[in-house]
Amino acid sequence: MNNLKSMAETHVMSLFHGVAITDMDHQKIDSALIQPMFEQGYSVSYVRANFFLLKTAFSIARRLKHITANPLSEVQFKTFFPETFSVTEAQIKGCRVNTEDLIDILPAIGQQQPPQRLLLMMMLAHGSRIGETRKVLWKNISFIEKRWFIPKEDAKNDVAMSYPLTTEMIELLRSYQAWQRGLGYNSDHLFPLSRWNNQPIHSAKASEWVRGVSKKAWSAHDLRKRARSIWAELGVDYIVCESLLNHARDKLDQAYIHTHMELQKKEALETYHKWLKKGWCTCLAPVSIQNPMLDKPLSRLA
């Protein structure tokens, strides 16, 4: 939250103080914010963050009826660059998964055994951390409320988190639960060490599952980075993206979180999952539909 405050005070508020709302357009933002920040040596990701902070402020102001029209509703960050410039590659420093790579990654994930497939799809579909995902419990998955809850003791930053579950993800989770029950596993872990060990898989095992698909070309964190960049390209507000990553939570206005944030997170993930399905139509299909051969009982779950 301190980062957001610093960006607002250092760049956004000072640059546009006194500018009429009706004068805010693509050209004004480019000349006052985008180009000056690049000339000062700021990274693409930081410039982008400032742009989305400004855009989110206008979006919230319009929603709360503080302004009658949002002049930035149609302005996209990519429009400030030539068509040949890859904004997503430049903004995610060190990310080893390009958007185009997902065309090959999604079917590769789909061919894994159900536990491996679900672990990777949950991370890719929500942008969740591998450590938080491998520990997930069925008691924290609600098919009625359509929500996956991560308690603070399982969260990396000790802040509880919840992800809205889309219809496709619920169907996948239900089919996986039935697959587990068919093997006689009736405990609470989605990713148990084995049928006989009531503990989640170790971090080393989870990383091994990822390497089984990536061949060491990328990591679980690369999936999280790529999900973040795709959300931004789909037009998801900066603060919503940060909330999905469990970053910007501490001091956001609580009324805004409760009345708007959860709905926006749900809409963002629904849009994102539709995008993923365009890349591989069965990526979120139930276990039995995805690959019938994987329904055969296994001696071990891990």
C-alpha cells in the first residue's frame, strides 16, 4: 500500500494536478506521464503500474458517481507503443513463459495425472503461489459459496486470501474429488503425500511436478507472472490484479473491498478462464472428460 501511495504522490497527483477531467485523454497521459517516466529511466512495469493506478482512480470515481464520465475507460496501455513492441514481454522481467508458450503448456498440463494437472491448473488459473496451492484443503473449498479460501497461516505474507471459483473450476474440482474418493482417500488434502500419509506434498515434490511439465524451462512463479500480465492485457484494474496476487490488501478501503473487490475478482477470473479455454478448450474440463485413461485407480496419489 505504501508503494501505491508513493506512486500517487510522486507521479500521478503531481503531474495531473489542476488538469481538467475533460482534458484527460491519450495524448495528455502520453506527454505528461508515459514519455517523461521512460526518459527518467523507469521500467516498463513501473510505468504501467502508474498508468493503471491513474486508470483505476478514474474507474472508482465514476463508480462512486464522483464524476459523470470516465475519459480513460477506453485508453489501454498498449496503445502508447508501436504494434511491433511486446508490452507483456518487456514488463515481466525474467518471466520465462510467454503468452504464446501457453498454447503448448496447456495441453501438456492436461496430459498429466489428475493431482499434477490440478496443481498446475489451480496455479495458472488463479495466479496462486505453489506453496499455498499444495497445502489446499477441501474444507477451504466451498462449492456453495463458490470460493477457495487460503487461511493466513498458509499464506506467504500471513494475510488470508480468497479466490472466487468459476463454474469450470468447480466442475474440475468436483470431478477430482470424486476421483480421490474412488481411490478410497477420504481425508482433507487435495494433494496428499500418499493415501496413507495425511500430509500435503512437500515443496520439493510440488516443484518436481512442475518440472515434469516444464522440463526446467520455467517455474511455478513464471506461471504466476504470466497470469498477472494476461490479466492486465485483458483490462483488469491494477488494484484487482494486486488483490488476486494477495499484494494490495492491508489498507485498501474496507468498504470498497467488501462491496466491489470480490465481484471484480470474480469477473476478472471468469474473463481470464474464457481466455485460457480459447488457448486449449479442455484445459478446465473435468477429470473424466479430459482423459478417460487417467480415471483408472492408482496405487498412490503422489
